[in-house]
Amino acid sequence: MASSHYILLGLFILAQIIIFTSAKVYVVYMGGNDRDDPDEILIKNHQMLVSVHSGSVEEAEASHLYSYKHGFRGFAARLTDDQALQISKMPEVVSVFENKKRSLHTTHSWDFIGLVGEETMEISGFSTKDQVNVIIGFIDTGIWPESSSFSDTDMPPVPAGWKGKCQSGEAFNITHCNRKLIGARYYLSGYEAEKQDKLEYIDDPKNERSYRSARDSNGHGTHTASTAAGRYVMDMNYKGLAQGGARGGAPMARVAVYKTCWDSGCYDADILAAFDDAVRDGVHIVSLSLGPDAPQGDYFSDAISIGSFHAVSRGITVVSSVGNQGAPGSATNLAPWIITVAATSIDREFTANVQMGNGVNLKGESLSILQMKAPARIISASIANGGYFTPYQSSYCLESSLNYTKTQGKVLLCRHAERSSESKVAKSEIVKAAGAVGMILIDEDVDVAIPFVIPAAVVGRKLGKRILSYVNNTRRNPTSQIYASEAVIGSQSAPRVASFSSKGPNGLNPEILKPDVAAPGLNILAAWSPAIGQKMKYNIMSGTSMACPHVTGIAALIKTVHPSWSPAAVKSAIMTTASIFDKSGKPMRVDPEGQRGNPFDYGSGFVDPKPALDPGLVYDVTPTDYKAFLCSIGYDEKLLHLITRDNSSCGTQTGSTPFNLNYPSIVVPDLKSNFSVIRTLTFVGKSQKQTIYRAMVSPPRGVEVNIVPRRLVFDTFGQEMKFTATFKSSAPSRGYVFGYLQWKSGKSRLTTPLVVRTKPSDVGSGT
């Protein structure tokens, strides 16, 4: 009997070992705790485990790892696949998933920039913990306060100097603010004054997407705020794509929102009111992913220029987007006191494979998770014209332009007008309504992934011609099959300047380089407003609107490390440490054709936050310097007073020119013979010893550049030294030519773009 007892005991132990080794760790999530007592939650968790362990309390206790009983309900345990399946079917369970290893992606854009880590990330040599004292004001479409990106878990009390408020309104009250989202206001007066219907769309109870409050009914404001300062979110994704952890650049910084943007846009009166309140409230940075259309009017006719001047004069850094018009000279937000941001790609793309009937596999850009089950005939939309539309018109797949009989069950090859404002999503809806099963869209903005409503992909002009050639030259039923989008990393060189990103030269004052810098703005994943459409919590967006908050986040980190720095010093640190090379060390390119970029595309270059925290030298500017700049470009005292609202006078600025502004780039738009520009550098390095910087020049083609002195010696922190850059034309040029000046000291490098246009009459032939 004893021997049989031991045999049975051995078999039992062996069975338990087999079960244990076949089990995996699963997380069981059951939503919020609903104020349940933690001990009761623990008991319920064990009861669930006992039920799948055949009533064995011992086995249940042995499998248990954690109970989640405070912020939310759930537990982690070792379970077999069958046990996990049983628990997943229990009514109180939200989800059951394996305890897989996750790599931090930070929407990938922050990883790509070079900031890796969760919220406690520390940058070698610096402490960024004091970002809890930095307050960022977002002038935008509002915020979705329930988003996990704006949780205030483990955040300290609101900074004592904060004077803002949480303004109640429709579906928004004071309880929606917290220690992360510390302020929320909204502005309607300027908008209503322009709208004859007095915001009837907001008063319509059937329209659930509109709120007369700081609540975001658009998604744009939520997206930008979370990109700059969102908390760490474990599982951010877009319909299963690009899944991973995500956070903003300064995840512990405070957020204050100023909703000025409504259905038809953002009006100057409201923007100025928001700036006024932001200054009074005590924000340290203002971020605006909005601006005028090009050509931009003068500074006095532009609320952002005036409002930002008002803010910068009081020590507030202002960051804004350059615009999405893409053409040369289309840059906006041109004021020299604003940090103006262009958009680039990162090394992640959202691609949809297209398999042609001849066996050729092609790659298009798409966010559609739909795919065709089988190949279908592909035709040019130009042969499917219907009604009074010409083949040329129908080739653009315009509304009502397609003949249902010809398009039913087909894949349509459509065109999109260059830089057209027409919605590409709407184009896919038109194609779907015409009975087609897929769409290939030929478009110059091939880098932008679009959430099409049918299987679809965007291809460039060259690839489009190749597809059209296949369609026209295949006698027997040319076909294609479009597959669902996938997130692909590292397939192309990056960063590349996005095709839609507006470009210089500066249309108001060509002496000031715009844009200033470039940052990720293509296919950026961040928080979203679920009030829209499919009620998504996260979304992928493209635009210089997405690039702007990346620089905002970097500015917040700089203010964390250097709280006393002026907005100009912050700007200089970001500009002079930027790179003009992609991650493979080659010169940055510009979509869609891939030509080599220049400062009119990316300003000083692609941002690099780590060296920006320790630039060594900065080009600093005071409010008085900006006033002198305004005088130098023709503003009289009456106009100056409208901006400064003080007693500033141009009398002391006689002889001043725009070139005198101590800007971190140098542009000479009309070089005649010799021309000199003076700049001042301030030492902000850590070294307590004498520090020597030496000049290295890569001159623009056909231009001689002489720097005097070529050696700057700094003995103390805050010491200022001047240098003169003299330009002399040595050969005729067509248009602008580009070079750079670099000040070096050990590993410290300070780079300044040099942009010159020689005047044809002085150097011979040219245009």
C-alpha cells in the first residue's frame, strides 16, 4: 500500500510539473475597480482561479502572481491556454492576454529622434525630473481629458505659480482637470462674429461631435498635446498597426489648453485672447500647430505674430508649424521670435503591397487595414466616365464622375491633383460607392498614409506610369490585388523632408531663414478624440502640425534643465545642434522626388534633443532687439506701440538693419560686392576652464566667406563675444546657394546655416 501511495503521489507531482511547464503567464483585465474593497477584489480573483483549477485552492494560489486592485481590477497568473480561454469567457472579464515582452516605441518618433525611455527617462549628464514645473499651453482644438495620455498618476501638486483655470462648459467641468491637465479654456467670440448661424451646428443636439467647451471634437488638439507632453501609454496603436508603448517628449510637463479652433478655423480675436490668458496664467511655452495661408500678411495683420511677440517678450517660448502648402516660398509663421517647424519622415512607413497580374509586386502607402480576397480587373478611371464628365475629369475619380456599370467589381486607377485640398478618404468613398473593390491613387504626396475605406494604396507618379502601362498594354484582363497596410521600419532612408512641408524663402523678410528646424511630422501616432467617427482613442496624422509639438517637447526639456534661459536661447540651442544628414550619414533628401534638401526645406536641420540641452554657445536675443528689428523693416512708433503696448521708440534704432538681429542663421538675399554681418555668441557651457571655439566654414558655391575672429576664447559662463562674417561674391549663381559656419570646441559643435543670393547685375549673368 505504501509503495502504491508513493507511486500515486509521484504521478500527481509529475502531472503538476507538466501542467506548470505548459502554462504561461497571462494578464486578466477586468476594468476599473469601481471603488471595490481591495480585499474583496483579491478574494474574487482567487475564486476565478480556483474555478479553472478544478476547485483546487492550492493550485490557484500557486499560479497567482499579482492582483491589480487599486487603479483597476485584474490579476496575473500562470495559466494553460485552455484555462486562459475559460477565464476570457467569464462575464466580468474585459480581456485576457499573454505577458509578452514589449519594446518601447514612444510612437516611434521620439525613439527615432533619440529620446529612449518611459517617463523616468534620464538623459546622460542632465536631470529632467523638474519638467513637472514646466507648463505648456496649447492653442488648438481643445483636448479629450479622459485620454490616458493626460493621466496625473504619480504627479506632484500643481506648481504654486499657476494662475490659470479650468473653465466649465458642455461635457466639460472642473473635475476634468487634474495635476497633468491643469488648465482649460475656450474662446468663441471671434468665431461667432464671423458665423451668421451663431454656431448653430454646436447647438444641434444631433451633432455629438461638437462641444461648446474645451473638449476636443476634432482630435487635432488632443493629438498635438499628447505628442509634446503625453504620459506613457502601454498599448497605443492604430487599428492594430504600430502597436507599442508611447509617450510625449516631456511626459511629466503640465498641460494647459486654449481652444480657439472650431469647424471653419481659428480666428484672430480668439487667438489673441488665448495668448493674453496664457501669459497671465503663467505658461512657459505656447504651442500652435496652426497658421495663416501663404502669402502671409505683415506682422500687424497676423494674430499669431502679435500674440507670440507679446508672449516672447515676457519670456515665453512660442513654437508653431510652417504650413502644409509644400511649394517654395509658402512658409508661414515667419516672425523671427517664433520657432517655426518643418515636417520630416521617420524610419517607419505604412505600406500596402499591390500584386499585379503579371507577377510584379509593388509597394504603396496606406492606412487601410482592408484587403482584397482575390485579384480583380484593374482599369483606369478615365475609361469609366459617366454622365457629362470627360475621361480626363473621371480620371480624378470626382464625385458622380464614374459609371457604375464600368466600375463594378474593378480596381480603379485614379489620380489626385497636385497639392489639392480634396480629401483622399472622400475619393475612396466615391470609388467604393461606384461599386469598385479597390483603388490605386497616383499622387505626389506618396509619403502620407491615408485611412481609405476600401483596399487602396497611394503611389507616386513614376510608379503610376508603370501601372498604367501594364493596364494599357495587357490585352487579357489586367488584374491587381491590394493587401492590408503594414507598419514597416527601416525600409527607406530617414529623415526625409515631407513633400507637403512648406518651404522658404521668407516672403516677408528674406533676411530671416524660415523654417527654423525640422522634426517628425509624417504618419505620427498619438492620442485622439473618440468623439469622431469610429471612436478611436489613437490616430495617425501627418502635417507640420505634428512636427510642431515634437519641438515643443524638446523646448520643455531645455526649460527643465535651463529654466532661466530666454526664448531666443532655447531656439538657438535647438537650431544650432540640428543635423542636415539622415541617420545613415547622407545629406537629407526631400520627398517626393528625393532631391537633396537645403535650409529652405529644413531650416537648420533635423532636431537632436540631447546636444540641444548642452549647446555650449547660444545666439541670444532680448525683447529690445526684436523691437529694433521691427524698426529696421519700416515699422513706425505708432505701429510698434500696437505690438509692444509700451513706450518703445525707434529713435535709438537709427541705421539698424534686419541683418543686425542676432539670429542663429545668416541669410544675405542680395549680395552685391562685399557684405558683413555681425553676430554675438554667449557661452553657456558647463566647463569652468577657459574654452576655445574655432570657426570652420563650408562656403556657399561662388561665395567667399571670411570670419573674424576665427577663434573665440571664453573664460566665464555668460560671457559674450562678437564675430563678423564677410561675404564676397566670386562667381555668378542662379538663385540661392547654401553653406554653413561651424564653431567647434572638442565635441561641442555649433552650426549656423549660410544662405546667399548674389545679385546678377553685380556678378554677371544669372537669374
